[in-house]
Amino acid sequence: MAKIFQALKSPSLAIDGTSDHVHILFCLGRVVKIADLVEEVKTGSSKWIKTKGPEFRNFHWQKGYGAFSIGQSKVAVLKRYIHGQKPHLMRGTKKKQGRFE
């Protein structure tokens, strides 16, 4: 996925997820539309995962997505949040998503 962001002049800063969702922190390129970037990421990653084995042949992304902007002062906090999702979700606890303090 990082290569797709790089190709669209929107470098990724953090990517992590679980079996049913992904969180990505990136710097949106000056002339890139979020909808276009999401379409390219979904298309490229779908094609890639389908090459990883027959169990992925029916993989598809959901139709929607969420996109949020943050200030530079919250980048480090959001990176920690993204990279902490797997251990957090594996413990079976839920943290209110969408709030980064």
C-alpha cells in the first residue's frame, strides 16, 4: 500500500490494521482528491492480495470509507494509535475510535 500512496505523491506515515479494517495516516498530496486516492488504494491492494493465494480470490473492500484531517501536533499520537490497534483489539477491549488525545 505504501507504494500506491508514494506514487500518488501522498506519502504514508503509518499503516496497520486487522482482518476487517485498516487505518492509514498519510500526507495528502496538494493536487490529489481523497476519493481518487482511496479508489487507487482499494484497487491496487485488492489486486495485490488476490495474488497471495486462492483463499483471497473473493476479497473486496466495502463501498465506503472514512477520512479525517488532523493537525501536525497530533501526528505522533495518531501513529501510536494506529500501531497499537492489533494488540488493543486482541485484548478484547474497545477504545472509542475517532478520538486522539
